[in-house]
Amino acid sequence: MLLVAKPAGPTSHDVVDVVRRALDTSRVGHLGTLDPFAEGLLVLVVGRATRLAPFAAGWTKSYEGVIRLGVVTTTDDCTGETVRVSEAWRECDRATVAAVLARFHGTMAQVPPAHSAVHVDGVRAYRRARRGEAVTLAARSVEIAELTLEGFAGADVRFRATVGSGTYLRALARDVGEALGCGAHLAALTRTAVGPFRLVQAKPPDMVTGADLHPAGLLVSDLPSRSLAGDERDAVVHGRSVPAASDADRVALFASDGELVAVGEREGDVLRPRVVVAD
């Protein structure tokens, strides 16, 4: 696992390619992309650790950003074409903005941006939108754990947010603008945290080396763990079950040296390896 600080400009895939070349491996994935204009923390998984990505699917992500009021764009961010301008934001004060942000908290329905990777009849929505097709996406349930006003100057709203998987910050900016009656788009975004990891721990992609790899076991640190004794490690690597040592349904299985070997699932009185990451 790697913690990489993505700069604004390149795509997340560009960053992955840089890391693949640096580590001389093709098996590099990520735990959630950032749009090209955004910057911040990308958590990358390398080698067999890519199999552990589903275990991080429920992690929250934290951000700092800027919502620019009064300008609506085609993409709901600063890269799109302007479609509407309003001066109504001048009637807003800090208290009004804070009160609107407070509405966006908890579980709610959110319509993804038309320029998003959501599939529509087997085609990415952004591809249809770029072709000039009308794109109508269904609302989906998202979780916003925190949305705090950090500053309000001119037309710019600085905010801090912590959200669940699948939440679009561009859509949040759009919806805040609509709630304020002036429209808005996401002007800047920095991802500051993914689950237990922080941006301050990350390195620029062109400075990454193999020495920066973190143990794969950190990706399943919230699971109960069990140490493998004797020949149990080899048994698990070859897909054979080992005795269960607790009532837990899912357990991280570690070798005596602390290496994550697999994630096992309980079947009766044994743990059957379901995701093997060790050779």
C-alpha cells in the first residue's frame, strides 16, 4: 500500500502509471479517484494487496475545498463551461451560508453530476454528456458526516467535509448553490484523509520508491486477527482451512513475522481463506 499526494492537473490514472513505472509492476490500483483539477491523498494498493480494496470500500474520505457561488458550469466544477451566472450570492451572509450547509448532513439523496463515471445503459455518463446527449441520472443515497463552513469571502465558500463512499463533492457544491438560490460550482478540492490515513503521510508520485510501501495488513486493521503457527501459513497460502480461534465471521490471518497472509471467513469451526495476499 502507498500513500501518494496527487497534484492538481494529472488524472488519478496518470498517477497510477507513474507509480507503476517507479515500482516496475503493473499491479497498482487505487481506493478512489480524484478528478484532475483536485489534489490530495490517493491510497494505492500494490501487487496482491489489490485484492484487499473491497475491505476499504466503507472508509470515509475527508476534504477541504471551495464552492464558488453565482456560477453554474456543465461539469459542476471549475473545468466546465459556464451555463448560468447570478449575482444573487451578494445577498448571502455568513450566517445564511452556514445554515444552508447545516442542511447537508447525514444520509440523503444525491443526484450524481452528468459528467461522472456512472454507467447509463452501459456507457459512462460523462461520455454521453461530452457528445451533447441529455443525461438524467437517478438519485442515490449518500452519507455526509461533516460539512463545516471555514470561510466566506466574496463569492467563495471555504468548507471542510467528511463523506461516505460514492458522495460527489461537485454535486454537493451544485446543490448548495441551488439551496442558496444563486447556483454554484466546485472551484477547488483537496482530499485530506482516506479512512485512517492522512495527506501529511503521503509523498509526491515522482518521489515514491519501494521503501515507501506500507504493510498490506493496515487495510484490514479493523478486522479481528489471528496468528498462524507452524505449518498453518503454508496451508492458508494453498487455500486450506485452519481452526477458528474465535467466533468472528471474518479474520485477518498473520504470519509469525507480522506479514498479512490472508483474510479468512468462518465456516463452522474453521477459517477458510477467501482473499490470499501472501506468496
